[in-house]
Amino acid sequence: MTELTKEQQTEFEAAAFRRLLAHLDARGDVQNIDLMNLAGFCRNCLANWYRDAAEASGVALSKDEARAIVYGMPYEAWRERHQKEAAPAALAAFEANRPDTHR
């Protein structure tokens, strides 16, 4: 395996994260509940993890600020533009499988 410096690792992780955000931005049709049911995380989870990392570094970041970074716009604007009513089956799957962090 190629040995990476700490700086390279951080740079590549950041690039992968930016690419993930761009991919999710391009796939506004993919609902958070679908992500949760399939992968166990969603855009809100990413925003929470981003906020946790900021706070661990001593940077205060609000929930809304973190979500705007992940969504590329204010959360409410994203919801108005992209969020659809969840199907009953998707809601049932979410309730049955959601992690404790979403209870």
C-alpha cells in the first residue's frame, strides 16, 4: 500500500467528501429517508458529523450552518425544492431500522 503523509490523507479525504457532497447535490431526487434505509446515514448525518468535527476543533458551528454546507443551500430551501412525501413503506423501514442517533 502506498504510504501517505498525514497532509495527503487529509487532502484526499477532503476531496472525497467534496465529491460526495457534489454527488448528493446532483441527486436531489434521492431522499434522506432512502439514504437512511439503504446506508444508515443521510445528509443530516453528514452535517452533524461536520459540526462535531468543527466543535472538536474549537469552532462553533450551528446546526443550520452545518446543514447549509452539506446541502449547498439553507436546509429549508433544499426541503422546498427536493423533499417529497415519504412512502409508507419507507417510513416503516426507517422506524424499524433507524439508529439510536435518530430516535
